[in-house]
Amino acid sequence: MLTMATAGHKPCATTEEPSGHNDGGCGLCEAPADGFDAAYGGALCRDCADRFAELRRDTGVRDA
């Protein structure tokens, strides 16, 4: 299991160890965070990350 950010398919993935960007909690709900979402700019759980991605897609927001 990953414990720190690693390079590869998901270079920003963190799962167990909090970092400067991930204090252990999701920025949008009370669930534990699964990683850092660069588009959101904070730590998110998988459900919130999926919903945030859907919102960006539905509103037509593009990455810079």
C-alpha cells in the first residue's frame, strides 16, 4: 500500500500518511481524504473527487 506520493499513473496519490496538503480529512466532507486534488486545490475523498470531476465536466471547466 502506498504511504507517500509516488511517480507513476497517479503522481499525487497519497493514502495513509498525511502531507503538507493532506491533514487526513476531505476538504468537502467528513470522510478521510484519499489524496490531493490539484484542480480543487486540496485533499478530497474518492467520492468528492469523483463528484468534483463531474461538476467540472458538466460546467465545461478546462484545465489551464
